[in-house]
Amino acid sequence: MQATWNGEVLAESDDTIIVGGNHYFPRDSLNGEFFGPNDRTSRCFWKGTAEYFDVNVKGEINPAAAWHYPEPLDTAGEIRDRVAFWNGIRVG
């Protein structure tokens, strides 16, 4: 699986986990040069608190386009150290 945006591969792995229709990529499969901090958080009743990353490719920023659960609840432990994407990022 690959996550791509703006002509670049953001992440690539054959070890994704699908949760809620989203592919969660291992954190170490990310091309770190494209990710920056974002202060956004959200709360899921069964996964816990998500934190977000901005994606920056070729000077174009896609705000909060990637997220992860640094301390997932026990019910979602399988997504620890994994990142998912949305907001126009292609996964396939």
C-alpha cells in the first residue's frame, strides 16, 4: 500500500491495518520529510485521543491530513505506532 499526495509517496508498506475503513501505516514507513506538527486533536470513544500532522509537499501544506493515536485505548491497541490519512491523500 502507498499513501500519495501532490506527486510524492508519503508512506509505503505491505503491513497496514484497516480500522474504520482507514489504512493505518507503520510509523516507520513514513517519509518523514513530508510531515510536520499540528496542534489539532480529536477524541474517539473506543480508540482514544488522536494527534495530527500537517503534510507538506513541494511547498503546499495539507493541514492535519495524517493522524495517529500515541496512546490508544486497549480496544484499539493494534494501531499503536501507526498513522492514517485523509483530506485528499490517496491510499492504494
